Amino acid sequence: MKELYQQLGISDKVFEYGKQIEEKLKNRFNQIDQTAEYNQLKVIKALQSHKVSAECFMGSSGYGYNDLGRDTLEEVYASCFHGEAALVRPQITCGTHALALALMSNLRPGDELLSPVGKPYDTLEEVIGIRPSKGSLAEYGITYRQADLLADGSFDYEAIKSAINQNTKLITIQRSKGYQTRPTLSVKKIGELISFIKRIKPDVICMVDNCYGEFVERTEPLEAGADMIVGSLIKNPGGGLAPIGGYIVGRQECIENAAYRLTSPGLGKEVGASLGVIQSFYQGLFLAPTVTAGALKGAVFAANIYESLGFAVIPNSTESRHDIIQAVELQSPESLIAFCKGIQAAAPVDSHVTPEPWAMPGYDDKVIMAAGAFVQGSSIELSADGPLRAPYAVYFQGGLTWYHAKLGILMSLQKLMEAGLIQL
């Protein structure tokens, strides 16, 4: 085994260091496997309950009328995530598109959007209009307000209460940390927040950005009172097989609104061909619990590796996990770049290329991204990225298998050591 790691570029010192850390994580990994087993059975139950058959994989073209596979898959998603209805489409191009669709379809001019968990993910700033952009919510007369988290990462309930007013129509709750170093929100915490908000304004729509959180816990935010959850199929629920797509699951009215916005008034969910990707959507969902478990083990391994070297890690090495993302504050641009070079070097695709920081669309700072993936931009596959701004935190996620995630972390360590940025 050691010889094979050597052939891939991992030195004896890095290999042995990783082995010591891994030995301490057996009980933790066993807990992750138990959650994966629970969620695997939950997915199988949903597939069986809706009588998924070979005919569901045929796909459709053109208008996509009477697409059995598409309609059945949406019923499966609704069952899995405990919603009344679902919209699961290849025409939803990414997570940001899914979120924009959910917001724009359920907000009207004069409404106000509130984030009670601080600033949203960078790409949503232009959707909302925090940074001016064509077609933003602000251009349609929809206002925005936020309540920042307290210094310890907890909710500022007084600020939230003060922010809610007669125009507050929709609350957006980002489960994952994005490019911040705040805690990821557990389903339990999300439920407590929603319960507080609904006591103040029962008719407000509570939407959860569920990206990176699916199948990490045994329950999902709809079970905790959310009205809508939104995510990307090239993250957890696509299981590494979905080549594109996004989902929105929740209350019937919210999903109908989203469908009419995605296609056209009068058409809604009735159109939208599944083309040739529908089988990968089904099979990816089937694999998602175990794929997510592999990514979670990689995140826990990374936290323990880098915390033991003195770096600040979020979550820390012992905290409970509520998404697959591991943040490491590397404190210098050189360390951030070296880490990402290691992840790229461990990839099955494009391992020979070198990632460089660049001005990505939708981001305010230069961003470096390492992702040698089978699906472009798929962050359930082994990937790491971060903006070039203090504290130069890298955000590591994914790995379709635990073993690949492990190799990626060891390779990041190797590159940092070779650059003289750490010592073992």
C-alpha cells in the first residue's frame, strides 16, 4: 500500500502521518456509515414506493409531455425529502440558478427578502442585487435585509425579530457556510430558527439553501418546518453521476410557482424534456448516501490532519457535521495555492494541470479552484477552492470515494511540505 502511495507522489513521512490520524477515527467513521445506511434505505424505500421501472429511464425530447421518468423522479424526491412536490430538472443549470428560480418565482415587487444568517454566498449577491446586476431582484422592486450572526455564530434573535416586517415575504437560510468561517447549520438549529420566525409571521416562506447538506444527517430541513429546500444535482444528491441539474422541493404552491417561472405561465411542470440524463439522475440519487459518506470521512480526516498541525479548522476535529465542506484557515496565499495544487494533483482527470487564481464570474475576489472532475464544476467530486482574501481559508469538499478523498488530503499535505510551508 505504501509503495502505491509513493508511486502517486506521497512520501513516507506524509503517509505515516496520515495513517496515525486515520487510526484514531474508526469510531467516527462507523457513525458516518450508520447514517449512510439509514439514508440508503430511505432512498430505496422512496424508489420502491413510486414503482420506478425501466420505462422511467427512456427519457423524452421536444416538449417532454407525459415524461414518466421525469414525473416519477419528482415524486421520489418529494418522498425522500418530505415535501408535497418537487421540481428536478436538467434545465436548472446549477445551484445558483435553482436558488434564483426559487426566489424569483415566489417573490413579487414590493416584497422583502430576509437572510437571518448574515451575508449569503457570493454568487447570490448579484441575484439579490447587493451587487448590481441585470435582472436582479432589486431591479424588480424586491428589497433585501439581513440579520448578521452573533460573534459565536449563533442567531441574533432580537435583530431577526426587528428585521421582520409587513413586507417580509421570504426568509432565505443558507445551511452551509459558503466562503465564510461560520458554523454550518444543523437541521435541528434550522428548525429552531424557523419556529421562532413562524411565531412572529406564520405566513412567511422559509427557504433553505440545502447545498452540501443532503444526506449528511438522517433528517432534512423540510422535516424541521422549512417550506422549500433548494440544491444542485452536481453536489450530494446527484451521487457524482448527474451531469447537470438542480432541485426544489417543498410546499405545492411554492413548487408550482417555480415551475411556471422555469418554463412559462400556463405550461409549468408539463413541459421540459429529460433528454438522455434521467437514468443518471435516478442512479445518482441511489448512490448519494454512500457517496456523501465518503466525502464526510474526507472532511473529518482533513480537519484532524490540519488541526493537529496548528491550523484553525471549521468545523473542528470533534464537532458534529452538517455538510461535507471543511474549511482550513491557511493564513497565506502561498499556502492556499499549494493546498489546491495538491488536490488537483490527486485528481483522476486533469491531474497534470496547475490551478491558478482568476476572476471568476459572480465573485468579488480572485478565486482558486482545484477540481479534476468527470463533471465540470461537480463539487461532490474531490475539489477545493477559496477566495484570495484573509484569512486565506480553503474550502475542501467531495470525493466520490473515501479513498480518493484521503489521497487528496495527503497530496495537499505533500505540496505544502514540499513548498516549505509546513513541517511534519
